[in-house]
Amino acid sequence: MSTTKASRAPEAQAAPELGHGLKRRHLSMIALGGVIGAGLFVGSGAGIAVAGPGIILAFVAAGLLVMLVMRMLGEMSAAHPASGSFSVHAEREIGLWAGLTTGWLYWVTVGVAVAVEATAAGALVHSWITGVPAFVWVGIFMVFFCATNLTAVKNFGEFEFWFAAVKIAAIVAFLALGVLGVAGVVGHAPGTANLTGHGGFLPHGGHGLITGLLPAVFAYGGLEAVTIAAAESDNPRRNVATAVRTAVWRIAIFYIGTMALAVTLVPWNNPDVVKLGPYVTVLQLLNVPGAALVMKAVVLIALLSAMNANIYSASRMVHSLVTRGLGPRALAKVTGGVPRLSVLASCGFGFAAVLAGYFWPGTVFLWLLNSTGVAILVVWLFIGIAQLRMRRRVERESPELLTVRMWAYPYLTWLAIAAVVALLALMTTSPGNRDQLYAAGVLVAALSAVGYWRQRRNAATAR
């Protein structure tokens, strides 16, 4: 490879120091199960409430966009596996400021997600064991998964493997029962009455579809974690390529299949769809014994799985950042193949966000929540731009690295970028989404300013 700006850009320098205890089976299940959180089992009901049966179209459109984004990220990660994933790619192809912005934006996002998941898990267990306060359970979960991530990476992989297996088994069982319900083998066949009645397929028109599109997009967030984990596998380049190729369409089937069965079997305006979630509502309709209890247990597993995965992703992202000189060097130390100080820093931020949710729910925590709500779209935008630049360079310098190729390059890359920009524009059409967009804008602007200053300072020092 010629000596270009790209080849001189920092790689994931600490990757050789990290452990390589993740196997292909771990990555496959992380890719499949890591994105399946409580949002699918419960939160998707809110999307059904605003879009009606049209939520199917929203999840199809969101799924297609996610497929394009993951294919772009898979191409870059297979060519250059790195624990910093898209942050490393953005720095190499766009500039230091882009790597800093995407990396720290992602770290804040998953840190807040850890707080949300821990709080929800604590509340759920408290509903069963009322004698123990919810905040005690939150503390137990935070300490347990922090401790788990301080050990060898294979332990994280094993936890995620079995967590994901339970979630996937629950979805497969739901899909099977749902198909039997539609066919009339279980319960009464509804035909198309719920799809065309109660106001029609799009009861709230195009506006409802657009409103439902945003939660559908956010529901898919988390797929990028597999490209972070791949750097600690036994064969990063091969494993990330396999995981990306197989995971996306399977996840799309899970999501789209769930939505299609839910709105076919249950009227979209059934209040239980939002209150209990589409899974519990459908299972109760089909007279499945103990449906609510079983799904509560699955939701708890989904929350704990997401906590575990987000602590892992946050710690590896911050470790990548600090080893590239984009954060406090003190966090760069690796012990036994694990960046333990990065794990502790990530858990500390997650716990601080938990406290903010308790003490300042309407101010500090609300701002954090709003600022991270749109972060995934910003990250996807940087992924698209970085892939456009990397593909041209790698084709010229090292085409053998392109073991995964973006479909119909560059046309589908440009289509994905345009779709992300359109979604950001759509967020300006409602007050709640505007709040998220503006809060995220403040955070992105601040991080970009710091990154640009560091980039200029480094350039001046180099001269």
C-alpha cells in the first residue's frame, strides 16, 4: 500500500493487546441477538399505535436501510477489523474530527442506554419482588455486569450467546404460534379484517407512517456492535464478514414477521398493544397459558442482554479512542486482554446516568436521552461517507481486502446517505422529534469542535 494519508491514519492500535476469546458462534449470536432488545417485545407497540397496520411498511423500509448500512460497515470492518469500528473508519477516511465525534457520540449513547435498561430491569424485578426497592436491583445489575466485563472477553461472549439464544427462541415460538393463529389452527382465523378495518391499513395516513418510521429505525439500532466485537475474535476478517452476511436479513425477518403477525391477529387500536406490548397481547388472544409471565421473563433477559452488550461496546469504543490519542491516556491500560479501566469508566458513566434519571429526570437525564435518540442516524451518516471514500482507495491500493462488497456501489451508498438525511429532516416535523434533533445537534457540534481543534493542533505539531 502506498504511503497515503489513509495508511498513516491510526488503526486500532491496541487491538493486538486485547483478548481474542470470541468464537464465530459468539459473533453470530451477538449479531442476531444483540439488536433484539425490549424495544421489540414491548416498545414496538407505540409504533403500531401511530402507524396502524402500516407499521409493516415502516419496518420494511427501516430494515432495508439497516441492510445497506450494515453492508457498508461490513465492507470496511472486513477490510480493516478494529475494536473502534466505524470511529476508526471515519478517522481514516474523513479526518480525526470525524473519528472523535462518532466514537464519543456512540459512547455517550450506549452509556445512557445502559442506564435506561438497568432502570427498566430494576422496575420489572421489583414488580415481582416488591419487598426489595427497584434501585437496589439496578445497583445489583450494574455491579454484576460491570464485574462480568472486567473478566476475560469469552465470558461476555458466553453470556451474550445464551441470552441471545433465549430471545431468538422466544421470537421463533411467537412466529410459529402467530402463523398457526392466522391459519385458524389456534384460535379463530382473523382473515384481513384487522389489516383493512379500524380505519384501514394507514388509519393516520402518511403522517402516521412517517411517525412510525422513526421508532422502527431506532429499533434496529445495535447491529454495529458485532463489528466492534469482531476485533476480539479468533479470525476477525472472516468472522465479521460471515456475521454481517447472515445476520441482517434474519433480523429483518424477526422484526417484520413480528409486526405483520401482530397487526393481523390484533386490532392495531387495542390499548393492550401499547400497555403490554404486541407479544403479550397476541399470546393472550391465542389463549397461551402464562403468556404475560413468560414474556416478562423474556423482556428481563432482553434488558440484561442489552446492558451486557452496551457495557462491552462502550468500553471497547473508549479504549480505541484513547489508544488513538482521542481521550485520556490513563484509560488505555490492558490487563489480561481486557481494558479494565475503560470498562470501569463506561460503567461509571452509565451509573451516573442512572443517578441523573433519579435526581434530575426532567432536566439532565432528559437532555441526555434526547441527545442520544438521534445519535444512531448521525453514526450511520458518517458510515456512508467513510465507505464512499474507503472503497475508492482500497480498490486502487489493496483490492484483495474487499472480501465483503457493498451492493451496487456507489449508487446504494448514496441512496442510504440520502435516506438518513431524509429521516433527519423528517424529525423536524414534530415537536418531540425536534427536541431530540436539537439536543443531538448541540452534542455533535461540541464533539466536532473539539475534534477539529485536536486535528488542527496535531497538524501544527507535525509541521
